[in-house]
Amino acid sequence: MTDSAFSPFFASGALRFAFEKATTEGKMTICALIVLSVFSWTVIITKSRQLYRARNAGKKFFAAYRETRDPMDLARRGVEFDGAPAYELYYTGAEETEYHLKNNPVQVTQVKSVTGLGSPAAKKADTDILARQITTKISAASFDQVRVSLERAASAQALALEKGMIVLSTAVSGGPFIGLLGTVWGVMETFSGIARANAASLTAMAPGVAGALIATVVGLFVAIPAMFAYNYMVTMVRAITQELDAFASEYATAIEHKYVDNRSLVDELREALRPETKEPSLGEPAIRD
């Protein structure tokens, strides 16, 4: 490997001199650290873009979601927010809810008494009619499956956000130790050569020590940027993950209030056993429920 390959990095005269005097083992250590640095910076760049996009898209999604009163409105209108983890969770829950509304529906009939439709002089009892409103909802068992799908989606998005962070943690913890290994190895080789040559002068020792120390320098160059990036990204990922957990609970509650049949068993039995009420015709008195 020629020195020109490392000329941008070893622009300093001291670094260039130290690299030239490094042993073969030291140069192999430096090459390993450079490879680790390439992976580290790749993760830093891609992960920064991912988190930036997730944060901006997430703000737009939350703003649009809280403008609606129906938790299924955005999904039914086909509005998309690519890159927002909360939207992926939302779409998963909406898709699961829509599936149960179509395949496992619960028809809830609400019967209300509406008065005041007759003449002003008519008695209230003579003007009562029955207003029936049939609403399609899902059962509590189906809602449990929706809740499970939300938890699964939240876990999948958290794992996607944390993907690649192991490379940064490895660079932070392993970079200095790899460099230290190269330094210790280089110092050992230097002292061994001095002992064999029987020349314990500073002039004979300095080049070898300088070549050994450059491995530690490169290890720190790898670890320090990775450390700052890792701390920042861990904080961002933790904030987005907590935001996802909070939204999963909020969204599940909204679906439960709007689309889940929360009647008690007594109410369900009463409705099932209620006889069909005949609609009043003209001239017939209205039947009161």
C-alpha cells in the first residue's frame, strides 16, 4: 500500500513520519481503524438523514391527525406521510381496524325517541316516533388484535430507528482499544529491536515509538466523532420512541371510543331479545320503546 493513499489524512509532517516508521502490525491496525471509520461515518450520515426526516414528517403527521375527529379519516382519504414512524404505526392500526370492520363487524342498533314532529297542539305521547341508527363496530376481541398490531408496529419502528447504532457503539468503545493494541505492539517491537541492536539511544528509540503512537491517534480520530454522534442519535431515538408509545396509547383509545362495541352483556342480551318494533303508519299511534 503506497503512502499516497493516505496523503489527505497524513497531511501533517509528524503524522506522515510516524506512519512511515510504523511497523507492519501497526499499519494493519491503522487500516482496520480506517475501515471502521468508513462504516461509522456511513451510519452517521444515513442515520442523521433518517432521524431528520422522521422528525419533520412526524410533525406534519401529528398536525394532520389532530385536525381530524375520526381516527380513520387520514387512512380512508389516502393521505401519506413517508418517513414518519408514527404514520407507519397509524396505518397499521387503521388497516387492522378496517379489516375487522369488514370481516368481523358488530351491528349496533341504537333506538331513540324523537318528539315534537307533530302539530304544536298535539300531545307529546302522540308524536313520539322511533329513530333507529345502525352503526358498524368491532368487538372487544377484535380490538385486542388491533392493539397487538399497534404494539408490534411500535416495536418494529423502534428497531428500525436503532438499526446501525451498534456500529457507532463499536467505534466508540473499540476504536481506542484497537489503536492501543497497535501502539503497544509497536512499542514492543521497538524495544525488542533496540535490545537486539544494543543501542539504547533516544535517536534509535524515537522513530519506533512515534510509529507506535500513531495507532492510538487514529483510534481516537475514529472514536471521538462516533461518540458525539452516538450520544445525539440515542437521545433522538429515545424521544421518537417515547412519542411512538404515547401515540399508540392515544390512537388505541380513539379507536376504542369510536369503533369498539363497549356495551355490557346485559345490553347486548336486551337488544338480542327485543322484538322487532313495527313502524307506525299513517293514522296509527306511534309505538314507544
